[in-house]
Amino acid sequence: MSSATALSIAHVLAGALVLVSFMMLYQDRLSSVINVLALHAAVLGCAVGWQAYIQHAPELYITAGLALGFKAIVIPIALHRIVERFGIHRQVEAVGGISLTMLGGIGLVALSMVVMLRTAAHADALAREDVALALSVILLGMLMMVTRRNAVSQIAGFMSLENGLILAAAGAQGMPLVVEISVAFSVLIAFIVIGVFLFRIRERFDTVDSTALDAFRGEAS
Amino acid sequence: MNGLAFDAVIATIAIPAAAAGILAVVPSWRLAARLNVIASVLTIAAACLLLWHRPAPTTLFLIDDLNIVFLLLNGFVGCTTSLFSASYIAHELQTGHLTPRYLRFYHAMYQVMMVGMNLALITNNLGLMWFGVELATLSTVMMVGIYRTPASIEASWKYLILGSVGIALALFGTILVYLAAKPVLGTGMAAMQWSNLRHHAAALDPALLNVGFIFLLIGYGTKAGLVPMHAWLPDAHAEGPTPISAVLSGLLLNVALYAILRFKMVLAMSHATIEPGILMIGVGLLSLFFAALMLYRRRDIKRLFAYSSIEHMGIIAFAFGIGGPLGNIAGLLQMMMHSLTKSAIFFSVGHIAQAKGTQKIAAITGLTTSHPLLGWTLVAGVAAIAGLPPFGIFTSEFLLITSTFARAPVLAVLLGFGILLAFGALLLRMTTLCFGAPSEGSHPISASSVPIFLHLGIVLLIGLAMPAFLYAWFAHVATMLG
């Protein structure tokens, strides 16, 4: 296979990740947010797997496997169970309108393209495109986190942000510790999800809407 | 002797790691508290060995003049805090705020946090440093939520989410720095080592370094509590156990700043990049003014001192932003003095909150009459943190303002005004807390005063007469920082 084809496939997969990030932005029900999150992780798994193949970096297959197994299957199942147990699977929540959020998202993607393609002008093509698209995914993840108030969709936003980071790390050829970093992130996500379970935010606050938490600020008196 | 020195480097993370494992299974909390102290003493002993036998940099570890002092400071404050923690948790058990099961978890997490911070300090590798900061953050998140009250759960949730975003951005910055270094240093570990990066800084891609530094400043700046990424800090300080407030303010903020400093060193060596100082001055002044104004409206005593930490992080970022030999010396001194003073204040405040059964400032008055020891140490601590002579913070702030006047008078005026604003708020609160008629409802309390006196004693000593070797060390590191 020519290197141009290899590059194009990597490019398409990374672009697909940005597209799925956009899909997540306009989901208004929690269960569909979680489904899109699973798709996001699956696309990431393919993108990283492809990187492992074209870079001849077998250790990246571990990262890809982690994305496909843990983030695309285990975590979404756990989140679905949280949402069901809390009885909020139909909850609609978004701050501001969907169209406004989408416009903001387009702006962020444009920004990251302009910034990264210029700054990484001297890096090799694969790394440059990957980092630019990865920054778009990261910024879209942050947008998701700030436009949603619900704890579960904030987790979804954070996970998509983190998927963008893994994409960037895999694209930076030969970067050491990528596998270790992806494992560390998976542990972090597991902690966050278990935290929601263990701290029983639902039981204590009667909602996982984090605006309700504001009432408990120590200085509310 | 290099073998011994290398073992000592490993020991600074191996001892707390082993201790964490043991403490997780020790059933008796008294024994656990003692073991916690012993592990902390052993860790600082290992760090002290490095003063005499410094190993050559390896792929993973690097001990140089910059990090050795932070390692020692980490060991020292970790040690005194473990002493304070032993007497603090005894009271928490009596009042039923904590159960022995949670304490086992608490002690193990305390040592995990030390592992994370020490790893971030001694490593030669950008990725490992990132991992160390993440580990320290996660363990403190869990300790902040340990009381399981709605307020503490909110605080730890907020800390977790903001901290995770910070960590993520810092990693993106790290990847960009790697990309900048890859063409020069080749793929693999070599392009992620501090020792190599500094050496080849001039050849690195400046555009990538610039953007990378912005991400790193925002990412690690979140951990350091710089405005506008500070929102987690007051909650985490106020709602967690007080020993954790002391190490958060005293150590974790320093470790995050240390990470920023390392990257700034690389940028300073490369002349094609933007001036990182301007960004740090801007963030620093913003933090200083924001925190100084917020100090006036605080009703919670731990929140008050948490905002004071933001204020000091702002001053420190400003000092390194101004840079130059004097600015850097002032910044380093301020970092040391702030961490010693602030942890001493939290030791006092922890016992005060236990003695009074509340953290509300309005419900605490006349401490010097009702609890002379705690009251007067708090007076001394607040005087020190507000920057009154003869304490060490006066020295560093004076140095900073005078050196800034010589280079940028307008900035010096702004800085001085910000410090005075904070000074006013702190003194105002201190007079109501410590003087006047004592408020009702206090419990007897057996305070451990040794850590408080030790910290304030050092701050006083350095304020009165800084030892020559310390000044020489500061001057040397200041030139490294550029």
C-alpha cells in the first residue's frame, strides 16, 4: 500500500472522530449521549489501531484494544446502568440552544485547524493532521462539558476530550509512554464513574444535575 | 557512591509506596498514624542523602539544584503534617466525623499522594511528571471527599472534573513539546527528557513550543490554582480534612508550579519563542487581584486561607514572570516561605475549628483569650502570610517589589497595591478572630504545637537572617531559570 493511501485512511478515521464529537453535541437524551460516546471510542480504537499498523508500533494495539473493549463497551454499559438506576434516561438537558452550540463547535474546529496547521507546519504530515484534528476533538469535548450540567454528560464530554488526547499521542510517532498514559486515563475514568456510584450523588441530592450541588456551597448561608 | 545515591532517589518514591500498601491493611488507626509519621521521616531522610550524593541524570531520574529543594520541602512538610494529622484525626474519631475504616483509606492515600508528588519532582521525563501530578491529584480528590457530607462531595466532584480537564490540557501541551523535540532528538525517550530538552532548546521548533507552553500553563496552572482555573481550590481546602488543606496549599500547588517552571526553563533557553514571562505576569496579577478582593467577603475560615493561597500563587507566578536573577530569587523564596507558613496556619486553623466546632468566622472570636497557644500562633501565621516583617515573606515580597520597580515601575505599583489589598483583608479578619471577647462553646483540645512552631520558626529565622548557603543556592537556581 502506498504511503499516500495509508495517510488518507488515517486522516479519514481522525476526521470521523471529529464528526462523532459533533454528533454528541446535539444529542438531547442521556441514553443517546452514551451510545454516541461508545461510537466515539470505537472510532478512536480503529484510528489508533491503524496508526499502530502504519507506524509498525505493536504496543499501540494495546491502546486501541483498551479503547474498543473498555471505553466502547464496559464504560457505556456502566453509564447506562447509572442512568437507568437514577431514572433519568429521558432527561433533556442542554444549556443554550443546540444550534448555538453547533455554531460554537464549528468555530472551535476552525480555530484549531488554523492554529495547529500553522504551528505544526514543519512536522511530518501524519502528525500535523492528527494533532490538528485531535485538538478539535479536545475543544469539542470541553464545549460538551460546559454546555451540559448533568454529571453523566460531563463524564461523556470528558471521555471524548480524552479520546482526542489519545489520538494526538498516537499520531505523535514514537512518543514513549502512550500506552501507559492511556491506561492511566482509563483508571481515571473508572474512578470518575465509580465515584458517581460510590458517592451516590443521586441519593444524596435527588438528582445528578450538578447545578443542584451549587446549593451546598459552604457559604450559602 | 553513585549506587547509594541512586538508591536514595528510588527510596523517595519506594518508601511512601510501600507505606501506602502497608497502611491500607493496618487495622489500628493509632499504629497507622505512627507508621505514617515513620514513613514520612524515612522519606525525608532519603531526600537528605541526596544532598551529599547526587546521582548523575538517568533516562528516568534527574536530581539538580532546582528540584532537590522542593524534594526536601516536600519531605519536611509531609513529615510535620503527618504529625499534625495524628492529633487531628484522634479528635475527628472522638467526635465521630470519621470511622477507623475511612482512616485506613486516608492514611494509604496520604502516602500515595507523597509518591505522586515526589515522582513528579525527581523524574527526568515529561510523561512521568505528568503521571505523578495526576496520581497526586487523584489521591487528594479522594481525601477531600472523605467526610461524605454533601459539601465535601461537591468539592471533590468539582476538583475531580476541573483537575481532569487541567491534566488533559497539560498532556496535550506535553505532546506538542515532544513534537517540537522529535526532529532534533529523535523518537523515543530521548525527546522527553528535561536534561536533553534544556541542552538542545535552541534547536527546537519555536512555534510548537509556544503553543505547547500555553496549554501547559493552563493545564498545570489549574493544579496551581491560578485564576481563572482556580474554582476547585477554595472548596477543596474548606471541605476536606485540614491536614489535606495543609499539604494541598503547601505542596501540591508548588509541585504544579514546579512543572510550569521546568517548561519555562526550556523556553527561556530557546530565543525564538515568545516571552513566557508576559503570560505568567498576566495570570499572576489576575490571581493576586481576584483573590485579594475575594478575601474581604469570606465567612469560612478555611476558605479565607484558601483564597490567600491563590493570592500567593499569583505573586509567585508574577515573580517568575518578571524573571531575572532577583525576580527568580524572590519567587523561589516566596514558594518556600508560603508553603511553610500556610501549612502552619492550617495546622492552627484545624485545631481551632475542632475546638470551636465550626469553621464560620463569625462564630470564632477572642482566640488569644480562650486558646492562647492557637490564638497567638494564628496571629503570628497571619502576620507572616500578610507579609509583615520580620518574617520571610516580607523579605521575598520586598525583594520582588524593589526589583520590579527597577524594570517595570507600573507593574510594581500594581503588585504593591494588590498585596496591600490582601494585607488589609487578612488583618481585618485576624483581629476579629483572635482578639476581643471570646465566643462561647469551646471544647478542650490537645493541639500538637511542635509542627506549628517548627514551621513558623524557620520562616522567622529566614526573615531575620538568611543563611549564606541558602542565598547562594537561590542565586544559582535563579540563573538556571533565566
